Amino acid sequence: MRIEDTAAELRTHEFPITRDDILAEHGDVTVELADGSDTVTDVLERAGGEEYATYEDLRAALLCGLPAGAVGRRGYSDRDAPAVGEEGPTPVSF
């Protein structure tokens, strides 16, 4: 399941909710990542926190708990200009 689909599924809970309650029901759910997969347990343990006051708090914890490789190439953007001091690709005109 993609991370946004996982987060949307958790929206149905009443808040506040503890991490233990989330993990008891959804801890073994597999989250598909760009470089593999993780479980909700793995993701929330990395994020920390014992209780989530709102759905947005829980969603933020899920996103913050993802490993660096979850989004593909780190720092990659095909839309942004290079930052000051960085060498970027040579512009090509079509």
C-alpha cells in the first residue's frame, strides 16, 4: 500500500490515539516505497511519539518516519534550477 493510502486508511480512527493502538490494528501493514517496503510499525518507531492528537499529527509522523531512500534519489528535481554554488546540467534548447 502506498504511504498516502495508508495514511488515508488511518483517518477513520478517533483522535487522540496512541501509537500502540495504531500498531495493534495496522502495525503489520506493508508500505510500498521507492526502494522497497516497510511496515507501519517500522515507520512509526522511527518517527517517535507516543500519542497523536489529530489525524494530521499521525500523517506527519508517517511521513517523517520514512527512510531517506523512500522518495527515490535524494535531492533530485528535474524542475528546480541548481542551488547557488552547485553545478547543474548544461541547458539544452529544443
